[in-house]
Amino acid sequence: MTFFDTDGSGADDPTIDYDSYAGFQRPRPWPDDFEDILRLSTGFMKRAQKTPPKEIGFARLVRQEDLRHDKH
């Protein structure tokens, strides 16, 4: 299950940015670090240790669509 945090106004300032956060090389954020709204995005079966790029791309697309909707 993928998710993202948002302030509800369409701003795109993710607490977890996949490109810079991949592999969890940095400390993981605490729940208090996230915006007030967490949205569930996409679900998929994870069949390997790494998430397939196709699923990451689809999750990003859904996030972009949701944030665009919030701006209107």
C-alpha cells in the first residue's frame, strides 16, 4: 500500500521523497513529522524485496492527480 502526506491544499512537499529516501539510508520520519492528512494511494502485491518501478510510477501518477484535485 502506498501513501502520501498532504496539507489538503494541493501543495507537494512530501515528507518521504522516494528518490532521495530510497533504501532508507536516512532516519525514518516519525508520525508527527507528517502533514495532518495521510492519503492511501495504490495497492499492489509485492513479490520481491524492491517495489517494481511500474508500481512506483503509478503511485506518483495517483498522487499528482489527487493534488491537482485539491487545488480546485
